[in-house]
Amino acid sequence: MTPRIRVLLGLAALIGFASVAAGAFGAHGATGPAKDWLRTAGEYGLIHALAVFAATPLVREGARAAAVAAWLFLAGAVIFSGSLDVMAISGQLWLGAVTPIGGLLLLAGWATLAFAAFAKPAT
């Protein structure tokens, strides 16, 4: 396994860890809107951490677009889920304006992964 893939998987695992923690805190320690923000952050973060793992076989086959998709998933999860987490914990509601940027990155990741899956393999 290449160092680049190890970094992608390691970062995805850290996002998965943070997502489970956010979800647990949302389920057991938060109230009001923070509870929903943490639940959403946990769900989206965990889904997209797993999406990085799903992109890995294409990355290993040399599909550069799959690597781009993995990085988009990571960046999107950090911005989308991270902004919701920080908003829930700190009460800084202005971060809600940042959250859609993460969502756009997640959408771009899925579109890029679809392209990578359908594209002709590199020779």
C-alpha cells in the first residue's frame, strides 16, 4: 500500500472516530438544536469516512479522479461536519454559513467518484 493511500485511510479513520464521538455526544449530552447538529455531523462524517475507503480500490488501480474524490470527501467532511460540531459546542451560529461549502465538496466528491468509476482505466 502506498504512503498516499495510507494517509487517506488514516485521515478517514480519524474522521470516523470524530463522527462516532459527535454522534454519541449528540445522543447523550446535547439538548436543543445542538443535538440534531451533532447527529447530522456524525452521520455525514461517518458516511464520508467510509466513502474514502470505498474509493481506495479505484485509487489503487491508478484512477486519479478517485484520489481527488477521496480528498473531496475528507475536506467536505471536515468542513460540513466540523462546522456543525463547532456550532453545536460553541454556539457560534455564523458557522452555519460555512456548512454548505462542505456539502458542496461532498457532492463534488460523489460526482468525481462516479466519473472515476466510469472512466476508462489508465494504461
